[in-house]
Amino acid sequence: MTNPYRTLFTAPGSKGFALAGLLARLPLPMTGIGIITMLAQLRGSYALAGAVSAAFVLTYALLSPQISLLVDRLGQGRVACDHCHQRHRLVAPACQRMVANP
């Protein structure tokens, strides 16, 4: 019996697609832990840190299907660039405010 992954990865472009998906998902598991660590350190409240982390997880769970729909309609390259730009535009100022006003 042959390995099913061998036949899967023989398709053209499948290795690059799988590698891009792996790299894109690497930071996600650490985001919740990072939020909790940062807020607990800056604000001294694990309750606030847990609430913000839970809000992030719920938002991510609600928005992921819509982002996937956009990828199907517009293409991975266009959505990835727009998504990264929007994330930086929204998250960076919030982090700067938290660090500046502990």
C-alpha cells in the first residue's frame, strides 16, 4: 500500500501550498498566550487578560469563514495582502496605547 501523502504531494504546486498554509498558521496558537502574558504583565489582571484573549478567539472564529470565502472569490494573494495590512493598521495602535499607558 502506498503512502496517501505521496500521491497528494505529486500534484503541481501542492508542496508550496501546504508550506504556505503551515507558515501562516504557526503564530495562531501563541496569540492567546501572548495576549494573556502581555496584559497580565502590563495591567496585573488575569481576568482582563482572559476576557481579551477570549474576545480575540471568538472574533477569529467568527471571521475565519468570511476570510476563507474572500480567498475563494478573490484569490489568496490579494486577500493575504489586504488582511495583513488591516491587521497592522488595527492592532499596532492598540498595542502602542497599552504599552504607553500601563
